[in-house]
Amino acid sequence: MRVMLHDPDRPDARHNQPSLNGPAVEDHGRVVTANGQAAAFYRQAQQAVDWPHTVTALRLAVTADPTFGLAAADLDAITENPNTPISGRQMSWERHHIEVVRTAAAGNHSRAADLLREHLAGVGCDPLALRIVTELRWREGYRDGLDDLRGHLPGCHPAST
């Protein structure tokens, strides 16, 4: 799988290996409700340079931890599959992310954009939420409306694929 290389000067850079100590985290160090292997695959999805690699990494994350709701919601949205039921607990930021991508997948693009703005104001950077909402808007023919978000996010992830 091809991923973007991290900038060694970036303090929040994570490796794509499961953590043996501490909680499972995504690329910016936020805790995810998944096992370490699934979290490593999710980090690969966050760093993927194109959609095929993103989808592959998300599938591997869901296979590694079938209860990983964040990865399941992203995969469902990208592949336009019905929503996988999500059980168990999620971190607050995960619940917001899931709401954003599911709203976009349902075709409510205006609401998804509003939720995404609110979500990013709280977390700073969420590459998959931005990429998924943008991609789903493009598929529906929307060619504008999120330029303000793409222009103000940190440059730690690919803007679009």
C-alpha cells in the first residue's frame, strides 16, 4: 500500500505500526475505539494518496476490528453501501465524524458541509471526513462550497484524490 510519507519535523506524526503500549490512535494522536492493528490501517487510510488505497486500508481496518465504527462508516460512505450498524462506544470526535460522513452519504450535502465545518473547528484536521464529504459532493455535481475548508487546513494530508 502506498502512503504519504510524514514530515519528520511534524510533532504529531505517527507510525503505521500497532502501538504495543497505550490506546489505539489515529494519525493526529486522537484515541480511536479500535484495536491497535485496525488503528494502524486507519492511519494508512488517512494518509492514502488515492481512493483505491483508502478503500483498501479501510477494509483492512474493518477486518482487523469489525466493531470499528469509524472505519465502517467511512467505508460505507465511500463505497455507497448501506450504513453498517455501529454498536459499542465511540469517542466524541468519532461520533461527530460518523455523523458528518453519514449525512453526506445520505445526500444532505448542505447539512454535511455545516457539520464538517463544526467538526473541523473542534478537531483541527480530519482528512477522511473532508475528503469523503468533498468526494460525495463531487459525485452529486457540487463543484464548490468547501474551498474555504481545504485552504485553511494543515498541509499534513492530501487535499483530494
